[in-house]
Amino acid sequence: MKEVREFRDIVYGPVDSWRYKKSLGINILGNVKRICTYSCIYCELGPFSIKEQKNLYKFERDVFVQTNLIISEFKKFLDKYFDVITFSGAGEPTLVKNIKEVQKEIKNIIPDKPIILLTNSSLLYLNEVRKDISNFDIIDAKIDAVSEDFFKKMNRPFEFVKIENILYGIKKLKEEFKGKLHIQIMITDINYNHIEKISEFVNEIKPDEIHLNTPTREPWKKPLPPQKLLSLKKYFKDLKVRTPYD
Ligand code: SF4
């Protein structure tokens, strides 16, 4: 059986990240298998059977772990060295209703460390979500496709999630957000030939950075070879592009 990643803890690491150096992870979804609006083919938390997947999808926002518990766990890591604090973990963090409160309390405790949000972008079209995440230092928003067919193949979204809402949400975030916007694109053999279309959208948005990633971890470890991934940088005009092979 292939190894999958499990997030049992609310705070984990620090872990080495190719994008953010030493990163302390905050899993505000708590001890769950996965709670997400997608079921990406390359998800490190899967794979799950079709029957199992139904129970792991979520579209309504909720409080999964009380803020005071998250903060008391966070304080246990204050003696460790880390460069950034990253909200990520067992699914999609914007599904968490107390995300704003948790981010604010952590910022009050350590004002000088950048706080980063990794999001799959599915809920960015909601005003309340963009408001809740407006005080992060960096938002790293995923986009693996710009058309419904590639979106379904790569991200296997919950039925109510539509690609036009994802594109709208990222555009609105770019207009409103005062921090840095990074765009992450996971590239596989499936969406490799779709990258030109994705780049047209991303070039229009003009994010602060673009991260071209490829699945290097189990259970779907099918990375593109370095030359193939690096050759895609040419599609992004005058923008800062990074890959794990740089
Ligand atoms: S968005 Fe992230 S957590 Fe959700 S299914 Fe995709 S890879 Fe997994």
C-alpha cells in the first residue's frame, strides 16, 4: 500500500519547503482524514474510494477546532526555529470559519513572521472568505486548469464548485488583497498541454510569484522531468516563476 500523508496534529513541523524555507504548519481542520472541496488526483492525503470521497467533500464553512485550542498548541512551538507560518494541512483551510480569528491571534503573538495561506481557490469567489483572509501576508492560490474538463480531471471538485467561480475569485482577490499573491500550478501529464491557456489567465492577473509544481510525493508520485517542467517558464511573461528544480 502506498504511503499517504496524515495530519493528526493541529500544529506540525517546522518542515522544509522549497518555496518558503522552514515552515511551521497550522492545520486548522484538526484530526481528520481530509475535508476539502476537491479530491485532486495527486492529493497526498488520498487516494480514497469513490464511496469514501463522498464523506470527505465539504462545501459549507464551519468551525472544526476551537481557536483557544489552536493557539495553545501553537504556543508549544515557540521555542523552535521557523521562517514562516503556513496555514495548510488536512484539506482546504478557507472552509474554516474561525480562520480570521486564528490568524489574528498568531500575528499578535509573533508579528515579525510572515503568515501564509495555501488555498485551492474554490471559495475565493465568496466575499466573506476574501474578507476573512485579507490580513494574511501571502496567499498562495492553486489553479491547475482554466476549463471545466481539465478542472474535473485534475481536481475532481465537489459538484457545486465551478471553474468560472474559481477564476472570478482569484481575479477579485488580486484586486482587493494588500499582501502578496502567489499562484501555484500543479503540472502533470494531464494538464501539460493546457498550460498555455492557464498562462493566459495568470499573465492577466499578474501575481507576485508563480510556482510551477509537479507531484513529487506519494501516493501519486509522477513528477515531470526537470527539462519538461522548466521549459514551461517561457509562457509567463515578465513574471517571477519558480519550480522545485531551480
Ligand atoms: S486541494 Fe489539496 S487537500 Fe484538497 S484534494 Fe486537492 S491536494 Fe488534497
